[in-house]
Amino acid sequence: MTGGTFRKMALGYPHAVESAHMNHPDFRIDGKIFATLGYPDDDRGMVKLTPEQQRSFVREAPDVFDPCSGSWGRQGATNVHLPLAKKSLVRAALDCAFQNVRAKAKKKNA
């Protein structure tokens, strides 16, 4: 998978927009990041999972998914090694990340 494919998939969600954070692209819903691209290098993306989801994706494809470093990673931020990733698996991870952020925003606005 390429960064361009990841970008297109992330922007395919309703009301998703591309912005930037710390000099790399990010993808947001309701102003909250659910995925990023290009960090720590151009071959990586990041999806904002729950710790449980992260463990599941890492277990299923350890060559594709790994926790981000530090507290972000412990909270579920998960790197995606794009060249090794299958589109269907990244779609599943993006679905989770999008739903996680959307659910949190809905709860906050309720």
C-alpha cells in the first residue's frame, strides 16, 4: 500500500478532512485526529485504536502493525507499515479508528 492509497481511504469517511500536525498530514473527524501519515517516515501511517484493538491488529499482522512509542502507543496509537499492508486490513484498522473518534465526539456532545 502507498501513502496515497492510505490518504484516499482516510478521506473516504463522512466529513473526514485532511489537516497537518507536527509537519505531517493527519485525518480528522469533528476536529479530532483518527489517523496520520508520514511519521516517523514516509512508509508509515498511524491509526488511533483502543489498546484492545491494537493488541488484536498487532497479533494478526505483527509485520504491519506496532504500537507507537511512549504513552501514545500505550493508549492505542498504532503504526502501520504501509508497504507490507493489505488494503482490507488497513481498511479494518481505519474503520476502528474512525469509529473510536466519532463515538468519543458524540459522547462529548451529548
